[in-house]
Amino acid sequence: MRILVTGGAGFIGSHLIDRLMEAGHEVICLDNFFTGHKSNILKWLGNPNFELIRHDITEPIRLEVDQIYHLACPASPVHYQYNPVKTIKTNVIGTLNMLGLAKRVKARFLLASTSEVYGDPEVHPQTEDYRGNVNCIGVRSCYDEGKRVAETLCFDYHRQNGVDIRVVRIFNTYGPRMLENDGRVVSNFIVQALKGIPLTVYGDGSQTRSFCYVSDLVEGMIRLMNSEYIGPVNIGNPGEYTILELAQKIQKMVNPKAEIIFKPLPQDDPRQRQPDITRARNWLGWEPKVPLDEGLKYTIEDFRSRIISN
């Protein structure tokens, strides 16, 4: 097939492109390189089945494709809060442009949505039926509300125009090629431990997260795209850890002498986050395979090699 991946030079997008290229598809990577890096897709440049287009999806584009994986959007608070207006434009206008393309060329469209649509959840773990507890005027809302609108657009295009959609809600994902400065806990702790600076825990560290290794996530996305289910479907690892537990785990694996310090919790930081993956299990036969310790080992090796080479 001919497949478009928006945000394809990013952390998750580049791992998805690896899988699609290895499966023999023709792949078009669209990226404006705000948080994506050419180094992530370097090995495919020059391959006749691969095409890279530098493009901002808030501007329309005309292409002929069979499937669209729509991942383009900065996904960590540091980056999406850097230019919040641009973030919400990417989620709303960018998604409109991509759905318009899917409608014109009759392509199947998968939206990479997020567990952030659940906000600071009052239901635990979160099922896809839960409507969320989101602050629509907070500092995170450019991303949270942007993705909620993107989901709305998908379902309206499906109902009104018959666009063949899929919606995946991605929970915390980690792995090689994460940005060193993305402000997420896994990358923060690994970089701090490798550089010998104190590991920063916000709040008392009792807030929980679930961490899904990137290869597991990509498998779930591909299964959803090629299934008959629309979604939304949670894809994430239901193993739940406190932030302090994660810090101690990375401290032990990288630098047992590293200090752990505590700072105030940012605004609207969710207290708990854990996916209910019943739908993914039943509909897609999917569940995560890579345990946290193993995934962290690969991720630490990747960060170590990048920090040394820098």
C-alpha cells in the first residue's frame, strides 16, 4: 500500500515508518521538523519506496495514498506549551486538512489521539467510555482540548462523509529516539542520571503513570488500522507505577549515587493514569509484551550513545 505518516520523523512516527517499510509498503513521511529529526529516518532516505516531504499540516497538501497515520503534533508539555496557539491549530486545522485528504482520495485515516483526553481522571483505570475531567482553560488544554476536537472531527467526517476512520488513544510511551529535552519523566530521569545531576520528582512522587514500550504501541496502532474497528481504543501498558518508583528504578539502573529531589507539581498534572485495555485485547488481540525493566534498558542504551556522541 501507499501510506502517509504525518509527524513521521518524530519519536513514534519513525518507529512506525520502520515497521511499514520493513513490511514492503510505499511510505510518505510528512514532517515540519518542529520536534521531529531527520536522523530518525536517515536509513530510509534514498530508498525508492520512501519519500520525505517537509510540510506543515496546517497548510493543505494533495497526495494519493491508501492509508493515513496522523501523528503530527508535539506531544510533550515542554513542546506543546512552547507555542500553544500553534499546537491547537495543528490539532484542529491540521486534522481538518488530513481528513479532507482522506475524504478526497478515499484513504483509511487513523488519528493518534491521547490519554490526555481523560484529563485528571476521576475514574480508574480509564475505559474508552469515560468522558474525562479536563480543564478547558488550563495550560495543558491546547493539547488536551485539541485532541478532543480532533476526535470530534474524525467522528463527524465519518458520520457526515463516510470517511473510514480509526482512533487510538495513546498512553505514556517510551523508547529509543525520545527527545532529550521533551520534559517527560522517562527521558528526564534517564538524562539526569546519565549526566550525574539530581533526578527531579514533581510533587511527592505518588502520582501514577503507565509506561508502554514504543514497539508495543506501534504494533497496536497497525492492528487497529487494519482491523474493522473504528475505536476509540486505548493502547498503553496497564502496569501502574508511581513517579517515585520510576525515578528509583532508573537511579538504580544508571547511577545509584544520583540524588532524588522534589519540586512543586505543575498545574493540571494528572494524579493517576492507567489504561483499561479490554477493548484492545478483545478487538485486536493486542497486549503489551515488553516489560518496563527491559524497555528501560534499551532506552537507556540509546540515550547513553547519544549523550556520549554529543
